[in-house]
Amino acid sequence: MEYGSVSFERDSVIAPVNRRLFGVFVEHLGRCVYEGIYEPGHPSANEDGFRTDVIDLVRELGATAVRYPGGNFVSGYRWEDGVGPREKRPVRRDLAWHSLETNQVGLDEFARWCTLTNLELMMAVNLGTRGVQEALDLLEYSNHPSGTTLSDLRIANGSVEPHDVRMWCLGNEMDGPWQIGHLSADDYGKLAARTASAMKMADPNLELVACGSSGSAMPTFGEWERVVLEHCYEHVDYVSCHAYYQERESDLGSYLASSLDMQHFIEAVAAAIDHVQHKLRSKKEIKISFDEWNIWYMSEDGPSGDASQEWSTAPRLLENAYSVADAVVFGSLLITLLKNSNRVTSASLAQLVNVIAPIMTEPGGDSWRQTTFYPFAATSRLAQGNVLRPRIIVDGYNTAAYGEAPLLDAVATHSKKNGSTSIFLVNRTQDKPLTARINVESLGVQSITEAFGIHDEDAYAQNVFHEQNRVRPIPNSTAKLHNGILTIVLPPISWTAVSLSD
């Protein structure tokens, strides 16, 4: 048995819980849109062709915002193709994922889907093959009430009210050589500045996201952020981060510590922001939008842009099946996002359905929850009020990838308004339970409302089509609260949530 102690103080506040941390990402990639959220022939489809069983699961997931329509896809996207009568919409080649795009789902339909799923729409503009004017046109179509050519076109297409999109991504992963229209940091920074300046002439209250690095392993990481922000700092409100994790070479110990890399990534980007702010002597504070994060077995998926392949609509791409270990790492990444909520105020789980997703579907058939669905849904539901900084004392273990990692990680949220406290914990031990002793005396809690988690004797157990409920949250009956001390036994390789009340 391992042991660890954690303490939380009411006044040790990192930041309020920002509901945008529980955003998601929908890209026209594989079966995310077609056969995912949209399948007109499905028994549950509504009048727009959207699967209502998927809508129900998205609501249950507790997602709050959605980044759309890409992703790599956006760098070749012509938004005009996806509006107007469906029978007149062109079929285009999507070079990013070597697929055919039918454009049967476009901005107006997707905005209606967002209303059904209670999601705030966050749009990305194409700065790969297009530029300032096209971004302004899309903004006018989306947000202008009426009386202009493009706003009246939206009304004629059936969307009388503006979509009122407040948050906009200025391109996608423009640092990546794989990106259509890939640019240097200097060229992208200038383009982002011009685009952002023009968009804010139309609406100064927009929230704009500049492309940061596609990953902390990029050779330009750090320098990219510095150069880009020196060009556009006064025009944008966020810089983005993207990170994906997977177990490599059967190194489970390093994999379980993946959140240490995310922490380093956030700290490095925050330092770049601070450096540019001081260099420019600016009073403006820029936040981080971690608008792509997830578990992705990228090395198993292989290249998707092979020109020798046949062009097809909605091919099965990136359909990773997630294990208990994946869900535990996923939960630890959520803990890290919460622990950095003073700098990271928006995040998007990439992606939502079928493609590296918490929700899976089969054409004409079932939809089900992957293992990663549960930590996201529980954290979104329980995290309220302020995020509290933990004080953790626990042994560590050596990892090949990240050096020493603590066996236990944790964070808490506390809501003075409804008298609730939620604690989220990860046990990284592989073969032993860990008893956590958690001091919550200053929070005034009196009872345990619920305690549950994700773990299994088989760390690689999955929820798949023929066994959709193999992994589910399990109540943890070991949780005890006495005189302000919560004790709980955490199974090996586990993610746990505990809710307490005054």
C-alpha cells in the first residue's frame, strides 16, 4: 500500500472554473460529421439529419463549446460551399485528409446543431489558402444582423438570427509543414495581425485566437510563439496549444505521467506570452486556448494523405478505441487544465464523435461511450466555483520520458454558492492501491455526496461495439470523512472523483 497526503485551503484559489475548459472539437474528418453527428437515414435522425442519440450523449458529456470546422480541414475550406440549398452544394476534395467533402453540413446546419446540444460555437477561419477578405466575409455572414449582402444571404438561407460567434481561431497549426498553406512564424504573425485587426474593425468585442505551436516537440516551439505574438499581441486575445499523448514502446509508467509534459507546455507558452508582454510594455493579458488535446495513437493511424489512395466520403480514420489506462491519463490531463485555469481559460477536446473521440457510432445502429467519456462528463458536472491549489506530499517514481513523477495528482474545486466541493485524483501506481489522506477542514464540508472512479483489473479494457459497457464508473466505498479529513483508497491506475457538501 502506498500513501499520500493532500490539503486544500479555501483561500488558496487559482481561478474560477471557466466553463469553456469543457469545450470540444468537431472537424470534417473521417466519420466525425458524416455518420457521426449527421446521418439522415438513421432511425433517430431529426429533420436536419442529425442523430438525436448522439445529441443526447453530447448533452450528457457536459461539453460547453465547440471548435469548428477544423483542424487541418479548415486550411482548404471554402465556407460558401456549405450554405444555401443542399442539392446545389459542390463536392470538393479535402487535401488534408484525402477525402471527399459533400458540404451537406455547413455553418447554418451546424449552428442549429449547437443550439440542440447547448454548445457555444467557436469558428476557425481559413488562413491556409485564403486570407483577410474571406475571414471578413464569413464574419459578416455569421454575425451581422441584416441589411448587407452576406447577412441577407444568411437570412434567405433560413437563419434569420445572427449566429453571434464570439470566439474565432485565426487558422490552424500554421507552424506545421503538413498544413495546407504552411507559413513561417514571421509570415503567419503578420497575416494573423492583419486578419485580427480587420475583424476587430467589424466587431471590437470578438475574442481571437492566434495559432501557437502544434506541439511542444516542434523544432520551432517557443520561438514560434515569440515571433507570432510580437506581430499580433495587441490584436488577439489567446494563443493556442495542441497536444496529444499515447503509450509508446509499452512504457506505461511514462504514459501515466503524460500530464507533466502538458504542464511544461503550458508553463513555456505562458512564459513566451509574458516575455512579449514585457518587451512590448503592454498592459494587455493574453490567455491560452488549449484548443486541441486528447489521447491519440498517432503512430498506429499512419499517414492519411496518401495521394495513391481512393478518394472517398467519410472514410474510417483515427477511430482509436480507448482503454482504462487511456481514461486515467485523460483524467490527469483534465486535472492539469484545471490547475492552470488562471492561464488556460479555454480548451477543446479533440474530437467529439468517432475520430479520437469519447463517443462512437455505427451507421444505422448504436452509439456508445468510450472510457474517456466518463472523466470528462464527471469533471464538467462536478467542477464548480473556484479551483483550489493542492498541496501534495507523496512518493515519486522514475519515468524514462519525464524523470521523476509523483504517484498521486489531485485538484479540487469549491463553490461557496452551493456549498459543494469536488476533488479529482489520479493514482499512477501500477500494482498497488494508494491511500490518500485529504485535509479539507477549511472548506467546512460535512458529508460525502458521491465517490466513484475509473479502474479495472485489466488496465487495457475497452468499450467497443460488441461490449459497449465493459468499463463504467465504479463507486468507491472506501471514502470516509471525519473531522475535516477525507480518507480514500485509490485503486492502482485509477482516476477518482469525490463530491462533498457543507
